[in-house]
Amino acid sequence: MSGSRTLLLVVLAASLLASACSKVGVQTNNVGTSHTIPGTLRYADVDEPTSLNPLLRLDAVSTDLDMFIFGYLFNLDDKMHYVPELATEVPTLANGGISKDGLTITYHLRKGVRWQDGAPFTSRDVVFTTNAILNPKNNLQARNGWDQLDHVQALGDYEVRFVLKRPYAPAVSSFFSEGGNYPVLPAHLLERYPDINHVPFNTNPVGTGPFKFVRWVHGDHIELVANPDYWRGPPKLQHIIFKIIPKDTTILVQLRTHELDAWFRAPTSLYPEFQKLGPDYRVQLEPALVFSHMDFNFKNPLFQDIRVRRAIAYAMDRPSIIKTVTHGVNIPVDAEVSPISWAYNPNVPKYPYDPTKAKALLAQAGWTPGPDGVLQKNGQRLAFDLSAVTGGATGEAVESIVQQELRAIGIAANIKNYPADVFFAPGQDGGIIQSGKYDVAFYAWVEGDDPDDYSLYGCDEFPPTGQNSMFWCDPAFSNPDRAARSSYDQAQRKKYYAVAQYEIASQVPTIIQWFQRQIYITSTNFHGFKPAPATSSNWNSWEWSMQ
């Protein structure tokens, strides 16, 4: 999660691994210690990865881990600028990295980088990972963007050329950049397998990043240790412990007892409590390319009628929800592109809170009150499930309010939530979102640095190999979005994206609730952290330290 990038799933509460060369032990009794441990960072989230293979899942908390363990060609810094990692220079038309016809992109790779088992990193790894992404036997959730690729070739050990089928403006953002979410994987460990769906690597990964995997205690924590052979030099941190805690309120308690040093995806619902943590913690509010939304599943015939979708939009008092649930932290919007993006279009259809208009639309659609006050039509009640992640305070609070607002216009909404690993599992594994086993779903996406979102809404992006889990197809969106991807002229692209945003707002396949201001809670003993708006804030973790 890819048009410009593969978008990342975020738990709505948060607004949202071949063997290592050595398993250096981290004392597990540190996991519950109630005081600062110099050299060790302890952070937590309600979400647990479904796999430690980056190609097999798209949840944001896993990408945070990828940024520690693996390497991308480029990271995105706190100013949304590219930071060369496994590549030495960002290809552009000006420097010749992108050919004049826009069909060839050449990368120069960094020499002297080694995998964490000692093997050298080369162009072989980039070519292998590209082919693994394209391999239909591998259970990827999205290949959008990669379908624009004709072929990849190694031009020696440290130069790689991507040849496109047609000009594709988001290519640099998509191909092994942090905004595309797929890092480079080790060919020497994985190329022997016909597919990588069930290999030891998926629970015991080897990367080129600043931290090495140690162990994964399912349902409890994941441990990492500093990579002494990282190409920039050993990280300042010695250990990282990621604690998997399924309830936001429990994470808050462990912050209070100093059993945690950081929470990078803290929910806005608890913002007043965070402000009471005292002088031992910083609480930062930073703009983020994360948007929370309510998706309709078009497999359900109820949502084929645009009047029903628009009625639901009018029935939701989003400004009040933002004030009540997020304590005014988040930013109300009507488009799925961030207001901080160059492509943002503020002039799209809007749905202010208007239950009277909502009732009128439903009446026009033929829905009439039943004996219990719930609308009915042809013997069917206007009833469906609302789903989010179990234990997520923000998602559950939003669901409760929306349930009441819908009941006020005659809609019966039942809350049916799921654990994060089930909700966000790949479609091939029966995941609720990707398999379309929901009616209406609350969650969030993290955008990349490029605004293209074809992977979410394109007509040919249905799961299991795409991310359009609403199963919505509208050529009036897909056609301008495709046109925007074919031009390297930003002004021209902006015009096309304006049309695409208008169409989504007009047709309401999804209701955009807000763009987040991310809440970062960090110990005052934690240094070097520079939060970034795109994808992950772990872009400079080699500079982090705990004192």
C-alpha cells in the first residue's frame, strides 16, 4: 500500500523474519522493568505483526519494525525529503537517473553494505526482491505500481536499471522507497524457494538495517539488538523491545509506571491522560499522512445505492466526533489526500451534519419505518455491522457514537470487532478487510510521500492482490488517477488528482473522518527522535539513544 506507494494499514486506535548470524540475548526481565534502562528502548502498540516478512503484510506497526531491521533504497526524513540508504542518489530527470522518455530509472547502490549474517548486499538482492514481488505464488496484498514495470536488470554489482512499460511518475516513491513499503530482501537466503509464504525467514528475518532480530514471543514482545556492522556504524541504542499490549489503557498504565519509554502511535482518545504523565515524558502533536475513514463494502447490496451512502455521511456529526473522541487533536477533511500534500483539493462535495437530509434521502430510496423504528424495504431491515479493531479506544468510541447517530435516522448498526491480526490479515489468510468479510469498517491508512492512491480505489485493485477492499469500481476515478501517474509534470498531475478526489467525495465509497495529528509520547531520557509525517518515524533510529 501501489499507485505511488503501497498504503499502510493503521489500527484506528492509533490515531491508527533464514537465521540471524547470531542471536544476541536481551534479558527478558527487562521487558517489565519499571525504570529506565540505559541503552534499551521499550515501546508498545496494540497491534501485532502477522509476519516479519515485509512482503506478506501491510500494517503500519510492521513497517516500523522493517525500518529497524531492513533497508530501503531511500528513507523519508522529518521534512519528507529522501535520505539515501541502500542507494546513493535519488534518480531524477535532471541528474539522468530517469531517462528523458521517462521509461528507464537507474539506481546506483551503496558499496560496503552487508546483510546481518555477513553476506554482501548487491544488485542481486534488488533483482531478486523485485521478482519476488512480481511472483504470483507469493501472497502479497498489493502489487500496484510494480505492474508498470517491464523488467529489471543488474548492470554490475552496484547498479540496477528498472525499465517501465510506460511513464510512471510515482516510480521512485514506489520501488524500494519507504513510501512504497517494501524493503530489499536477501537473495542468498530466499531465492532457493518457489515462494516465500511459509519459510523460516518469516519469523526470523535478516536485514541490512541498524538493528538485528533476536526473538518474537507471540502475543507479548519482539526483541531487537544493535547491528555492529551497520554501514553507518553501530547504532547508539543497544536494544529495542517492542511490547505487544492489546489495550490502549494498559499501555497508558505502563507509561505511568515507567515500564515503557515510548508510544509512537498513541490514540487521541486518551490525549487528556497523556498530558498528565508529568515531566518524565514529552507529548508531541505532529501532522501525519494518516487518514481515518469508514469504508463501505460494495459486496453488500445495501451500499450499492448512493442515497444510502450519502445519508450515512449526513448522519455523522464528524466535527463533534473529532472534538469528543480525539479532543480536537485531529483535522477534519473531506478528501483522502492530506492538506499538507501538494495535490490536495479542498473543493470537493461536503456532507455537513444534517440528519433531516439523511432521512429524506433514505425515504427517496424507498426505506420506510418498521415496527421497531428501524427502516425497512421489501421485507429487509436497514441493518449492518460496524467493525474495527478490538481494544482500540478511538475506534470503539467512534463506533459507539456512530451507532447512536445511525439509530436516530432509522438504521440499526451492530458493533462487531476483531483482533488486529485477524482484521488486517492478508486475504489469502482470511483477513476480515482483505476478504471483504465486513459491512462497514473503521480503520486508517498511512500515505506515502506521493499522493497517488490508485491501489486503494482502482477498478483492477480488488483483493487478494490489491487493496481496494471496498470492491468499488468507478472509471470516473480510475481514469484521471491513471492519467496522473503517467506524467512527471507535477502541475498536470495535480489537475488529475483534483478530479479523482472530487469523484471519491461525490460517490462516497468511503467517508473520510479526519487526517491525524500523530501523538508521540517519549521519555525525556530518549534522544534523537525526529518524528516524520510519512509512513514511519523510525527513519533515523541509528541516531536514537536512551540515557
